[in-house]
Amino acid sequence: MVEKQLSMEQVAFVESYYEAWYRKLFLYARSSLQDQSLSEEAVQETFRIACASIDRFYGSPNPVGWLIRTLSNVIRNIRKNRFTMSKYIIELSEFDIENIAAGPDFTAMDIETRFGDIALSDDFAMLKRVVLDKCTIKEVSTEYGLSVEACKKRIQRLKKKIIGDP
């Protein structure tokens, strides 16, 4: 994907909306997602999309409405992705106390049995951090020394492997 260079006028346009609307968009996201870090990530993603789609954002007759609609879509995608990921990860609360007490390796063995070699990968560990530990992609990407986009892509590919999508 070739990224378009923004003109000085477009940069000023985006910056003005960022400064004027970041806090309001953040509060909207936080009320919806109930998570500060995830809400910050959602607003940042909204402005990343605004820059990537600068012609539509800049040319919109209602730029604030465009931002709100984009943020709503980002929030919807975050919820959808979290729901989908959580379906394919075993929550620790599903294990009964007796089996966990049976041995320290029970959880690791059970996950390995269900997911095979996939469970041993860094990508699976990243997915578990997002789903089970409720970390943001940004936090996980920093922890693993990756860009946010690379982390998202690796988790997305793993999810396809687990689900079995081609």
C-alpha cells in the first residue's frame, strides 16, 4: 500500500480536528469500551484512518460526523475482534479447581493438546495477552518489540489459523 503524503494544509486540517475533538472522541470511546487504553487506541486508529483517507475526510461536508462515524466503526471492529478472539481462547476460569490443583503443567498441557504447536508460538502468547489479560494491541506490541500494525497482523493470521479460514 502506497501512503499518500499529506499537504501542509491537510496536516493543519487534521491537527486542528485532533486538538479540538480528541478529548470528546476519547470520552465517547471510553463510555463504549469501558477501557482507557483501548479507547485511546480507538481514537488514534480513527485519526490514522482520517490521514489514510484524507481526501474523504478533508472533502467531507461534515468532518466531525465523519470522525464520529469512523470511530463508531473502529469501536465495532474492536468489539467484534475481541469477541471472536475470546471464542477461540480457553479462559482460565473454565478449568475446574481440581484439575488445576492436579499439577502445575495442566493448563499448559491442556492448551497444547487443544491447539498443538500453535500454542507454543509467540503469536499465541500475544493473543492470550490481548484476550485473557485484556491488554491493548499497543501494550502487547511494545512488550514484543513490534509495531502496532505488525502485532495486529500476526494476531489476525493466528486467528485465521485457529478458525481454519483459508
